[in-house]
Amino acid sequence: MPDTIELEIATPERQLVREAVTEVQLPGKSGYMGILPGHAALLGQLGTGFLSYTVSGRKRYLSVQGGFVEVLPDHVRVLANTAERAEEIDVDRAKEDLKNAQEQVINPALGVDPAVALDAMAWAQARVDAAAQK
């Protein structure tokens, strides 16, 4: 069994990652998944949260939102609607976005669709969480 698995992470705008990794953890639509080399094939929906992967014993992090994941025994392909490397995240802005989204969720008088506000809150939280890991 191989020691690494090829990881590709891309959005419609750019490719963020393409390298051999020893493990991947990512948010699926119904919860987090851990993927190691030799994993059974699967195709699933990507949720909102932070994705981590290990290269040469060092963990790296991204925030991801929506899209699809394809897992093969030797390859993981993540096609995210939105993704951001932890080191690229402006933590202060992400915290402010989280605060604003929380306010929209708890205050319906602001006129924001609750589903949109919850989605914005989940994305802001994912960005804060990913940045906190770096």
C-alpha cells in the first residue's frame, strides 16, 4: 500500500493544492471524513468547514465551502465552490463577518433570509477556524 495520496483542491477561479499527502480530513455534507492512502472510492458533496492535510509531517489548513469530493485509492480531488488557504485569511475580517452573520441570524428584522444568514455564518466560522489552526 502506498504511503501517500495525491491531493488536488481547486475552485472555479484557481487551483490551490496539488501534492502528495499522507492524510486528508475534509467536511462532507453530513460530517467530517478522514481519508488515508488506499481509501475506498467515493463521490460526495463537500460541506462548509476547514480542510486539513498532512505533508511531510506538517499539517496545512484551508477553509472550504460547497462543491464535490472524489476519492480514489490513490487520489483525492476536491472541487470547492469557494476555498481559502489559512495563511491567506484576514482573521479580523473573518471575525467581523462572523459577528455580522450572527446578528443577521438572531435579528429577523434586518430582512435577511435566514438560510442565507446561516450559510454566511457557517462560512465565516470556517474561515475563523482554519485561520486559528495555522
